[in-house]
Amino acid sequence: MIKEFNEWILTNLDSQKGKTVIITGANSGIGFYTALGLAKLGATVIVAGRNKERIDDAIQAIEKETITGTVSPGIIDLARLNSVRKFANEFNKTYTKLDILINNAGVMMPPESKTKEGFELQFGVNFLGHFSLTDLLYNKLKSTQNSRVVTISSIAHRGAFIDFENLRVEKPYDTKREYYQSKLADLIFALELGRRYEANNDNILSVACHPGFTKTELQRHINPEILKKMNFMDTWQGSLPTLLAATNKNAKSGDYFGPDGEGEYGGFPALGVIDKSALDQEVAKKLWEVGIKNTK
Ligand SMILES: NC(=O)c1ccc[n+]([C@@H]2O[C@H](COP(=O)([O-])OP(=O)(O)OC[C@H]3O[C@@H](n4cnc5c(N)ncnc54)[C@H](OP(=O)(O)O)[C@@H]3O)[C@@H](O)[C@H]2O)c1
């Protein structure tokens, strides 16, 4: 597919032979390249998404490439917790282990809408659906040696805040503010998850990452004239922080990988800077309670 992508992963990343990986939202964008990269490195990859046709197309495209691993479909709609449960139940029944869970799927700045359970769509899909999925896969992660969860946040977490009074569009909808809130929730979740695994002596890492500015279908709701003025990385390059977060042997819980260029908008993966908005442990506890209360 893309020569530089191939060269980068084969030079910088270890073999993932024997590993089982779930990637949500793997039919397009960063998730697609993450699935391709891990399949090239030998992993058994579950390409999870909400649309069977799009998943099958992605699998066909990956299978045309030189891969040493395998790719299989998984149906999950993160905007419906019943669908998340169904996916997790099927996975838990079918697979004996889970080495890497990649919470990648996301939606950005759609028209005002809600999940089946009545949450603002971005909060519901980007955070709550993944909170539930990670919880439902806990036993499988726990029984797998050196497993890890990778959660995709964004530069958008900087300076955002969680408005606990506005998770169900109680206030006039602000498309940008709600996206920023959801990506801050993802990063707070990743950090709190790591602390909880550690306190429980679980041999599971929780690592976060972000792709800077990367051209994908995420921008489908943004005015094309605005997009023309922005400087995006190619999709393959935007997947590299995720691939590093998923495979780096030296990664620790709480690490956050992103592009190494100025402001972390572009470049090659390195450890990134976590904004103080993501470090408030009181907010993290409160967010966790929202997750537990609304997914059990
Ligand atoms: N691109 C960037 O510059 C950028 C920057 C910061 C963070 N991110 C993050 O990177 C991650 C990947 O996004 P991307 O840029 O690769 O965008 P993308 O190409 O739009 O991919 C998003 C994926 O999420 C899936 N998805 C959306 N809603 C879903 C739902 N309800 N249930 C299951 N899957 C759902 C989409 O499925 P469909 O194809 O069916 O819609 C798609 O496969 C997201 O978490 C995003 O917030 C991206």
C-alpha cells in the first residue's frame, strides 16, 4: 500500500505474532491503518465497526496487502449499549485471550444527536461506549499476560472540561465543545483506568495516544472550505502513535503518545504532553461513577 508506512512499522515495531487485538472503528481512517499495521506485524485482528459492508470492504483491502496475521469482522455500535454487550459476549465466548484492546472509534461534530441511552452522541460513542466495552472485556484482559488497553484522545482535550450537567444535551448544543469534552473524557478515562489496574495489581496497561491533525473521514461534518486551509497528515502517518502505544514494550500506564512536531499537530510518534485538564483525579472519580452508573 504505502511504502513509507510499511518501512516505518517494520523498522520501528516488534512482531505481534500470537497476539489478539480488537480495534473499534477499524473500517476507516486511523483504525484501518492500525489494523493493517498490526496484521502486517502478525497479529490476529478483530476489525470492529457498526457497518458490516464497510468492515468487509476494509478486510478485503487489508487482505490484499502482504500480511502475516489475520483479520476478522466484529459488529459493534458504540451508540447502543446492547450492541456493545452483544459484541463483548461473542468475543468472550469465541476467543481465549485479548492482548490489546484499541478504543479508537469516534465521531466529531455531528449535528445534534443522542445515543440510544440518551447521551449526547460524542460523549456516548467516544467515551461511554468504550467505557462499557473495556469493562465487559476486563476478565479476558486480566487473564492474558501483559495485556493493554489503548485509548485515542486528541489535542482537543487541552483546556476542555467535563460539564456533568450537560452529558445529555441539557444545554444548547455546541458541536465543538461537546467533541472536546468527549476527547477529554477519553484521556481522563485512560489515566484513571491505569491507576485502577495498578491499585488492583492487574497486569494490564492503560496507554493513551492521539493522531495530531490527520486527514480521515472524521472531518465528514466539517465545511470543506475550512478543511482546505488545514494542514493534515496522511492517514497512515496518523496511525503511528496508536501503533506505537499498542506495541511499545517500554510503555507504561499513563503514557500518552502523539506526533513529535511543534504543538503535536504532525510528525512521528513520541511521548506527548497531557494538559492539566486531564489530571484532576476528583473529576476522574466522578466520571468513573457516571460510567458505572450508566453502563451496568
Ligand atoms: N483525524 C484526526 O485528526 C483526529 C484527531 C484527534 C483524534 N482523532 C481520533 O481518532 C479516532 C479515529 O478517527 P478517524 O480520524 O480515523 O476518523 P474516521 O475515519 O471517521 O474513523 C472513525 C471510525 O469510528 C467509527 N464509528 C463512528 N461511530 C461509531 C459507532 N457508533 N459505533 C462504532 N463505530 C463507530 C466509524 O465507523 P463508520 O465508518 O461506520 O462511520 C469509523 O470506522 C477517533 O477517536 C477520533 O476522535 C482523530
